Amino acid sequence: MPSTPSLQAGHEGATCAACSGPLENAVTGPCGHTLCRLCLSPPPQMGAQPSSRALLCPLCEDRDEEPAETPLAPVPLGPLGETCCEEHGEKIYFFCENDAELLCVFCREGPCHQDHAVGFLDEAIQPYRDRLRSRLEALSVERDAIEDLKCREDQKLHVLLTQIESKKQQVEAAFESLQQELGRQQRLLLARLRELEEQIWRERDDYISKVSEEVARLGAQVKELEEKCQQPASELLQDVRVNQSRCEMKTFVSPEAISPELVKKIRNLHRMILALPEMMETFSEKLTLHLETDSGAITLDPQTASRSLVLSEDRRSVRYTRQKQNVPDSPRRFDGLPAVLGSRGFSSGRHRWQVAVQLGDGGGCTLGVAAAEVRRKGEVRLSADEGVWAVILSHQQCWASTAAGTDLPLSEIPRRVEVALDYEAGLVSLLSAETQAHIFTFTAAFSGTVFPFFAVWKKGSCLTLQG
């Protein structure tokens, strides 16, 4: 589309190539010469249309060159800064919407654009400007929305980073406190051992002192009696009674090397220290289990919930109702048991979740895990053989869903139950979340995905996921 102007602005301070004077109203033609406007020559053809206002460069006109078989057309120039038609040298006034071309008067009257939609340039450009402004406004709104979104997300990320930094400080403080407590207990044990050591040395010294005194006394008697034995009979018999009394044996009561109190202290401390490795190993295992366990939020899957159950809006609580819910049936939904599955399934790793238990009069609940292919329709038997590893809690009876069923002699129904799943180890453990008292542990060989399993019956009974 010919939209590039054929004239360019002259340079300030330059001279005219024709008159050698300062350029006035300078114009530059396609030939490359820059001239004053008044130095341009009119076209030599007498039959040229006066309205064209085409001018010729005098320098190109005066060249002494052989004319070509087809004479070259003079180089037309136009006014400075105007957009002109390259073909006719006329100023552009029109725009053809069919060909999307800029037109001069002669182009407009030419045969190529007679049947086209042609309008004035200023009028034709307005719809395009309006569309551009509309698009500009839409882009501005979209840009502002993205900037707002970026700002909000940046704030969220900043909050998360702040929380991470806080958690790092909590971890450092927790382990520093643990190290300080372990160091304190270590110092206490070592101090007690040093006290026992000092007490042993004191009792040893006292024992040796007493025994040494007795040995010295007996040694003196032995020496004296040996001397008596060497006396003549007349001298020895003069004081026979005294000598006889000295020869009588006196029973020596040997003192205890270590007192019974010290022995008791040593034994007690020995038992404490003997249990340290096992305690440390247990603590390390529990710490590792806790840190490696996924305790992410679990919600209830409404697509699996029985029609006898009502789920809360946040899908973290379920209660029993006698009025059947108007929900569409599906192969995933339980219809023979008031049960529901968790929304997350697990096929690896360690996971744990806590559930608050509330039982109505005569009500009960079931907590544990179930295989993905557990039976949903008709009568569902709560058994590990059927893919349900769970504990049933009620005021009448508590039992575990082993193949034969295992009674659980619980003194009271725990208000919060923790379920711990170790998929690789094949363990499902349930314990009281408040007292950490063990309720039951299943052993299984999982081969597919398992889901948290919940069931509740009787009005007033409710289960709520915690944390």
C-alpha cells in the first residue's frame, strides 16, 4: 500500500543545489536533490494537467544524457511534510476500505476504485481509532486486573513466606529447647553418677579403714601370742588364766563394703540408664513418623455419602438424619450403610487425621479406612475381608472389624480419635487423640488405593474432622 511520502524535510543550514543559496522551504525529491521550493521547474509537457502541480528537479532536467527509448518521467516533488501519492504526486485525501489503500484525487477517480467504498481520510480513520481506543480500554482493564491479581498473589506469597520464616524459627526454637533439655538431663544423670561414685569411694575408704584396724589388732595379738609360746613353762604357767583368755577367739563382724541404701541407688539409676537407648529410639521413631506423616486436610466426598447422611458446607462434618436426602444415585454412593468416604485416596506414604466423635442416644460410628473397591450397594459387611479396616464405637459395644471381629474393652468412648495409616507397612492404627491411648491396630497388605472411611447412625450422632 503506497503510504510512504515522496518528499522529506530538508536540513537546516544546508544550501540549495540549484541556486547555491540558503534553503528556503526546502524539499527533497526521490532523486536525492534538496532544493528551494522556488527553484523547482514546472513540467515541460504542455499537455500536463494543471491541477497536478507536479514540479521537476532542474538538476535532473539539465543532465546531458541520451534519452531512453521510453523517456523517463520527470521526478515530481511535493510540499514538505505532506503524504503524497507516489503515482500522481498528489496529496492523499481518501481511503479505500475495500483495498485498504490511501488515495489521491486521481486514484479516487481511477477505474480501480470506482465501485469501492471510498471515504475521506479523516472520516475513514475514525472507526479504526474508535476500535483501537475500545481495544486499548479493554487491554487497560485487563492489564489492571492482572496487576491487581499479581498484587494479591504477591501478598499471599508474602504471607506464606512470612509463615515459613515463622515456622523455621519455631523449628529452631523447638530443637534448641529439646537440645537444652537433653543437655540438662544429661548433666543431671552425670551429676548423680558422680555423687554415687564419690559415695562409693567414701564407703570403700571407711570399709578399708575398719578392716585394716581389725587386721592390725589381730596382728598384734598374733605377735603377742607367738612371744608367749616361746616363754619357759614356769613363766607361761604363772599367768595361765590371763593367757588363756587372750587365746579365746573373738568373732569379727565384717562391715559391709557398700551400704544397702547405696546399692538401691545404684540399681535404680542402672535401670534408668538401661532404658535410655530404647526411650531415645522410640522418641526418634515417633519424631520421624510425625514429620514424615502427611496430615493434610481431609474432607468428605459428597458423591459417596449415603442419603441418610448430611454433610456440612465445608465437607468436614457429617451427621445422621432419618429423612432421606434428595441426591442423585451413582455407583459411588453408599445406599445400604450410612457411610461416606474421604475425598483423598492414598496408595503410598504415611497419613493421619483426627475425628471428633459425638454419639446420640443408642447411636454409633465407624472410623478407619476402606479399599476403593469396597461394596457400596446393598448390605455392606464391616470386615477386613471386605476391604474395611475400621473400629466401631457405640455405647453398647466397641469392636474392630477383623475377619472374626475383635471386641474392644474400652472404659469410655473417646471424644477424639486419631487414625494413622502407614501404607507401606500395612498398618492402620486408631488411638485416643487426647490421651494417646491405643485402641486397635490392623495389619494388612494393601494393593490399591484406600480412602478414609466414616459411618454414623442414629439421630444426634455426628463426626467432625479436626485440624
